[in-house]
Amino acid sequence: MLSVDKLSAWYGAAQILFDLSFEVGRGEVVALMGRNGAGKSTTMKAIMGLIAQRQGRIIFNDDDISKCEPYQIARRGLGFTPEDRRIFSDLTVTENLDIGRQPPRQFLDGQPAPLWTPERLFKLFPNLAEMPDRPGGRMSGGEQQMLTVARTLMGNPLLVLLDEPSEGVAPLIVEQMANTIIELKKEGLSILLSEQNIHFAELVSDRVYVLEKGQIQWHGAMTELASNPDIQRRYLTV
Amino acid sequence: MSVLELRGLTKSFGGVHAVRDVSFSIGKGEFLAMIGPNGAGKSTCFNMINGQLAPDSGEILVEGRNIAGLAPRDIWRLGVGRTFQVAATFGSMTVIENVQVALISHARETYRLWRPAASHHRARALELLAQVNMQDAADRPSRELAYGDVKRVELAIALANDPKLLLMDEPTAGMGAGERHGLIELVKRLVVERGISVLFTEHSMDVVFAFADRIIVLARGRLIADGNAATIRDNAQVREVYFGTGKTFAGAAP
Amino acid sequence: MTLNAFLFQILNGLSSASGLFLIAAGLSLIFGVTRIVNLAHGSLYMLGTYIAYTFATKIGGVTGFWGGIIATALIVGLLGALIEIVLLRRIYRAPELFQLLATFALVLVINDAALWLWGPADLLGPRAPGFRGAVEILGRRLPTYDLFLIVIGPLVLLALHLTLTRTRFGRLIRAATQDREMVGALGVNQAVLFTSVFALGAALAGLGGALQIAREPANLATDLIALGDAFVVVVVGGMGSIPGAYLAAVIIAEVRALCVGIGTVDFGFVTINFSKFTLVAEFLVMAIVLIVRPFGLLGKAQGAVRSIAEPEEPIRPATPMLKALGVVVLVGLLCLPLLAQGSPYLLVLGIDVLIAVIFATSLHFIMGPGGMHSFGHAAYFGLGAYGAALLVKWLALPMGVALIAAPLLALCGALLFGWFAVRLSGVYLAMLTLAFAQIVWAAVFQWEGFTGGSNGVIGVWPPAPFDKSWAYFLLTLVLAVAAVLLLRRFLFAPFGYAMRAGRDSPLRAEAIGIDVKRVHWLAFGVAGLVCGIGGGLFAFAKGSISPETIHINRSIDGLVMVLLGGVQTLTGPIAGASVFAVLHDTVMRQTEYWRALMGAIILLLVLTFPQGIVGAFASLWRKAGGRL
């Protein structure tokens, strides 16, 4: 589905990512884990074309997207939810969803991708259904987090980049996010998740790549990481 | 006397009660966590204590003096330090200059026009940076720091006026599990050494249960629970509005 | 004024409001989405008047007039799209102020293009076919064309409002106004969106201009006047609010119409001709609104706009190399009188450059480290110049006293205006400073008995030995060097750090006990004081001054100088001022179309050195491994 080959990225003169290579298969939930500053968010932004200085090959659906503009990448079926949510605060919930609207899409084999409408999304996120006309700026952090995911789904993506969905929201909401991810996986979506909360990642992911200082230090099955306190201690705690 | 005491604090925005009749107090050297769902009024409460918002009614007493409605800079002068949810530094300055500006302000030398600022309080600034283990980065541009280090520098700045009370809004937001514990351990140590009281908000339950002396819980603008970790963990109401089943964090499951 | 006359003036005001609204709405839309304050918006409006005039006179009749108006809006819209694609698209990532510089260059180029195409004379269009008559209202005759204009404003308002709220295009505009990058990441082609918004805004300006030809002649001064009006309307209404723009347009137009209507009033002890106060009145309204509602009548507090400019390096004391360079330049300047014996013009140019350096350095002081983008720095320059000149004229005081009084007067002005200005930030602060400068300008212009009005003050010559240009040059040099070094010293002192702390993060600065407004207010005063020195020197250097000294052009020249040098460096304004002053003086001598040439040079510099001259040099140097 998504294959990243020797991805490097820079902010100004500082190199943040060093030759990252990894893959996300169809219907798979893959977690990128690592400490803050390890390069998780930068990886997501680089894939999405939001970082100008990047190198390496990014293949999505047999298509080289490494030179594409963000909107071209989004139109190929790659959805992105940023960690700081970036809700349009003057627009209502319904209007925010409308901004994300894109035509229906198909997988390479011709099978249609899940098609999302506001009505369907309101079933997935009942909280949002209660406030269709509320401006984004007047929602709580947890509600905004849900709206961000819903807005991305409106583009009918084949693969979603979810950047730290559990950050800064109450445990109850974190739990709802986990359930949502499991639902999306059932729908056949692939998900690349960046996460620091191992308990959360364990609930939802199949495989995991551990990042440190912009390089992949370890990768394997989620169950393997969960049962390996050594690696957890080395890369995920100080 | 309590270092901080809130009496009947209330604030509403356009008819919606953000904080309703909240009262609690912090003793000297106490490490108090404020938790609650998003939108429960934690930030509003915080911003009233640090002076960014004026309460509609109620009193905020710092060592017996009502500070409700004072400007943030005046509250700071009374010995209340703070750190921000999203940490940042004065980006155009080096690490040590960030601390020096705070020390200059503390010494009421802000309006001096002649002697270069770099020569003011350098030794003391290095001392503060050493306490947060950042002395080696003293002369680096602060905007180049990693986020965890920015948090430390912010802490050093907050200590520049020898605060009796430190307000920390989600001090570990945006940090990895290990870093979280490292930072809070550091704060805890300073609290014990200097007898500072700390009020902090936090979503990371691991941190709260491991370090807080006492926990208060806000929901829909009201204080719904106040007690130690065990009491809060077993509180059915808190569980319903905030914890959920507890499978997304360690240490809370019964 | 009778009640009938009063009501009639209200109608008059309403018909002018439509034109104001059209241009302001376009400016507001463009700013919202692209975050570019399009200084060339007044120029697009002016082009609208000329193009529509050409259609109406060359083709004539109903087709030429009404068809011409539609065609004009389309042509100006296309031109807007072209400007966006060719120029602005390259500089979206440049610092905000650099974009201003680029659009100002367009003002210069478009003005000369119009001069070349249509000549310098005013061109009055024909009356509108179908609306030639007048109706009798309240005992007076109101042209039917005015009635037509009264209707067109609300119609356009309604159309824009529906577009923004009911169509996807409108929702995209509103979303992009908040976070254009995110809109892109959701699959929207920003380039197309930006171009179409720019085209729409330009078309509105063109339409506004075209509709005016039946009322007012096409004129080369329209561009800056229309721009000033549009700024006032947008800021009073609230940046980004279309209904706010209409409300503000009505208020401003009514205030003006009433000033004209009231005419001359005898208060017994003093006679005031209110019709001369239209300009002052409109800017006073703006100042009052901004003080009461800092974000305009219907505007909202602007959320933090995502900054995409490169952050600033910490300031470091001068390296031995920079110091040596400074000494070399200084020695060179001291020797200039010897070199200039054959060509006295060199010294005149030298004085111009040094005064420009004082002007630009003082502006940079609040603009760079203070983060306050003053669009009205000419006010303090003018206060200094007029202060010195009037003391000589009325009290026959010696030059020494006048040169001391000049900065003090400028200081008072800066402290007065600054007290209001520091309560605002960003574009609003810029507009308020512009408003204050325009008030000073209007006061000087209209208070003929005291200031000499448009003739200015003449015969302000320096006494011996300063009547020799070498001596005056050296005096200027000493004061300029002192001013530059003093401001630099302040920046390295605690005060300068407090200023920068307040700019980097006002919230954090307040949280460590810094009174940010007070610090910035005093900085405003310091900048005014130093600028006043430049103004005083200017008066004696030229021997005469006119309201030109305070004109908006001079404020913009100052911005150009600072930006040209690079706002993030301390040596930048010196280099920028020097380059600008030399270019200005030499280019003006070469050609009638000096504005276009200046504009072309600025555009070239903007596209080649987006960090300013010194900034570009510094980053090249760093890349080569050196340190400054």
C-alpha cells in the first residue's frame, strides 16, 4: 500500500530523518513509536509533502508521490490527521466535514474504498452528531480530535496517517479513539499511527516501527514489542 | 495558612458556566494534580489563578492575599511562577539569555539602557540551568532545542523568581513516557528541596498516580472529587466521566 | 444645515459608500486567504477607472459604458490572476513584510504604466447611459446614477455573503483564511484557490473603479488615495469581515459627506471649515474604533497565524571583523568631503544617505526587535522637520536649539500615538500608525496660517560654518553615527531584551513580570526621538520643507529601506537605507519613469534576496562556514 524508501528530511539546516524505510500493507495498522523529537510527526508530514526539504522514494498504490504537492497526495487517497488537530475554528462541524469532501475512490484491484458521508460519520462519532452547527473553536479537545478524524475520512482515503491521536485528551476519549481505529480497520482501511502511549498502541496495532533520532531502531510485531520490556525501556523510556 | 486557597471561584462565557463555585487549597510543599475531561474548566481555572482571566466571583488567596483580577505580571511578583501547556522559549535568544531576562525582571532592572544584558546575573542563570541539567546548552540558540529540553528551560525560567507556588499546565504534554517521569521527578525534587507548592493539570494518569500528593477532579466546571490516589481511583463518578475502563493507561485498573 | 440638507448628505454618503465597499471587500478577501496586504489594490482600482474610461469613450454608447464596466472588471480580474501567478506565488513563503514590499513595487510600476498609456491629465468619463437625469429628493436634485450606486453596494454584499456561506468555494475561502496548509493536505489545490481569490478581489476593485468614471475623473493619484481609503474601511470594519467592510464603508462615507455638508462654521472665537477636515475626520473615526474595538467593528481577534518565516538568530556583539568594517566605512565617510571637491553633488547625496540611515534605523528599532510594524514613521520625521523649521521661522531660534527641539517634539508625538498603538498588534497596529501619520499630514496641510499649508516652510538655512556642505555633512555624520550606536547599545541592554521578549511571546514576557505594553511604548518613544533628529537635519539640509515630508510615501520608503536591508539583522537598516537613498537619488535623475524603474529594482531584489541584502549576505557567509 505505502512503501517508504530511504526517506530523509530537513528543517532548515538540521536533518531530522535519516534514510527511513518502512511499509504499510493493505488493511494493516502500523504504529510509529518513539520519544518526543524522534521524528514521528516529521515522518508523517514528509510523506504528506508538507516538508519542502525531503529526499527518498515514497510509493503509494504503485505511484511515486515523493515529488507531489500535498493536495495531489491527498487526492490519491492518503488522509492525514495532524497532531495539533488544525480544526477550522470559524467553520461549523458540518462545514469542516465539507472541506474534507473528496470523490469516491477505489483500491488498485477495483474494489471500492469505504465511502463516508456526514450521516455515516455521525454514527461513528455520536458526540459530533449532537453539535452539527457548532463552530470548531467552541468544541473541547476531545471533540476536536474526533472531528479531525472525521474530516479526514470525508476524503474517502485508502490509508490514513494518524498523528498522536491520544495526545492531550482524557482517558475516556483515548478509549473511544482506540475503538474507532479498530472499526476503521474492519472497514478495510490501512492506518499509519504515530504514538507514544504503548497501552494505546497495543490495543490497535499489528506491527510497529520504533524511531529514535530520525532512524528506525527496531521493528516487529506489536505483540513482540509488548512482551519485550527491554526494547521498551531502551527506546520508549529514558 | 495555605499557600493558595480558592473560595467559590466562578466564571462563565456567554452564559455557559466554565467554572462553578470551585473551592480548594494547597498547603506548603504540596504536589496537587488537577484532572478532568477536556472542557471541564481546568484551563479556565488555571488562567484565573495566573491572571489571564478575571473571575466573575470568588476569591483567589495567595498566602491570604486576594489576587483575583490582578495582571499576570503582578501575580508573578507575588511569587507565583508558571509553565505553559505548549512550551516555548523566547526564540530569538540563547538558552541562558532566556533565564537572564527573567532574572533581570525579578531584580527590577528591565528599564536599564546601558550595560549589556548578557552581563547581568550570568552566574545565577547558570546555576538555575544546572538544576535542570541544561547548563551545557547555555549558549545555544533556544529555538534549536528539542521539545523536552525546552520544557526544562521553561522550568528554569519559572524558578527565576524563587516562587512559593508553581502552576504547571499539562507539564508533560507532548513528551514520551520516559521523559514524562524524568521531568516530573525533577519537579518533585525541586519541590521537596525548596518547599515549593505545585498545582498541575495532567492527562497522563501514570504520572498523576505516581507523583501527586493529592488529586482534585473537575467535571463540567465543578469540583467532583478531592483526595489521594486510592480515593480518586475508586470514585465511581470519576470513573464514569473520566477514566473509562482504564485499559489505555497503566496503574489505574482496579 | 437644515434637516433636509442633512438627509440629502446622508444619501450622498450612501452612494460613495458603494465604491469604498467594493475596493475594501476585495482587499479583505485577498488578505484573508493569502495573508498578503495587497498594497497594489488601489492601483487595480485606478486601472479600473482608466480602462472603463477607454471603453466608454472609444466604443461609446450603452455598450461602451455598461459593457465596458463589465469588461473592465473581467480584465482587472485577469490582471490580478496574472500578478498572483507571476509574482506573489513566488513569495508566499517569504516574511509577511516582504510581500508588502513586492506589492508596493507593483504600485510604482502600475502608476508609471498608466502615465505612459493615458498621460498625466485627468480624464473625465461620459455620463452613464440610462442614468443621465436626476430625481428631486428633499427639494434637491440627486443624480439617478447616485441612486444606482446606492443599490449596487448592498447587492454585491449579498452576493458575496451568499458565496461565502452557501458555496463550497466560499467555505474553502473561509477555511484557507485560517489554515491554508491544512486545506491543501485535505486535497484542495491551493494554487487555484489563491489565484481565483486574487482574481475575484482584483475584479471587485476594477468594478469599483469602473463605476466611478461617471462621477469622478480618472487620475494618477487615485491609487494611493483609494488604497488609504480601503485600509481605513477594512480596519474599521474588521479584517476579513465582509459585512463589516460595508458597515465601515457607510460610516466613513457618511462622516465625509457630513463634513462637506456642514461646511464652514463660525464658533465666534474661531472659524472652522469642516469640509477641509474630511481626511482628518475619517482617520479619527478609525483611531477611535481601533481604540474601542481593537479588531474593528465586526472583526474577531486573529488567531495566531502560522508563521512560516525563518526564525531569528540570537543577537551577538559585533565581531572584530564587523567592527573593522565599521571603522573602514567611517573613515571613508570622513574623507568624503575631500573626495567631493570636484562634485558637490556627492556631499548632498551623502547627507541624504545619512538622514535616511537615521530614519531607517529608528524605524527598525521598533519594527525588528519590537515587532511593531509602523506604517506611519514619517509622522515623527515630519514632526522633527516642522518643529525645527517653524521654530526658525516664527521665533528665529538658532539651529542648535531647533535641532534639540526637533527630536523632543517627535518624542512627544511618538509617546502620544504610541500609547494607543501598542495596544494593538500586527496589521491593526500598522494601520493605526498610518492613521496617525495621515492626521499629522492633514493638520500640517490644512493649517495654512501656521505651517504654510501646501507651500510649506522656506528659508530654513543653517548658519555658518554649516552653510558649507562639507561642514553640514560632518555634523550629520556625527549625529547619525551617535544615533546608530545609541540604538544598538539599547538593544543589547536589558531594555532591548525585554522588547524582544515581548515580541517573541507577549504572554510569556508578562508571566515573568515584564510590562510588555509599557516597554513597547517607551521603545516607540525612543524611535520617535531618534527619527526626529533625522527630521531636524532634513529641514536644514533642504532649506525648505513641505507636507511631502510627512507623506505616506515617506513612511513606505522607510519600510522599503528596512526590508531591503533585512529586518532580522541590526546592520540591515543601514545597508538598506544607503542602497535605497542612492538608488532613489540617481534613478530619479535618469528618467521620467523613475517609479517604474524603482519598482522593477525592488521586485528584482525581493525575488533574489528574500531575506534582505544583509540577511542574504549573512546566510551565504554562514553557509561558507564563517561567523558575523
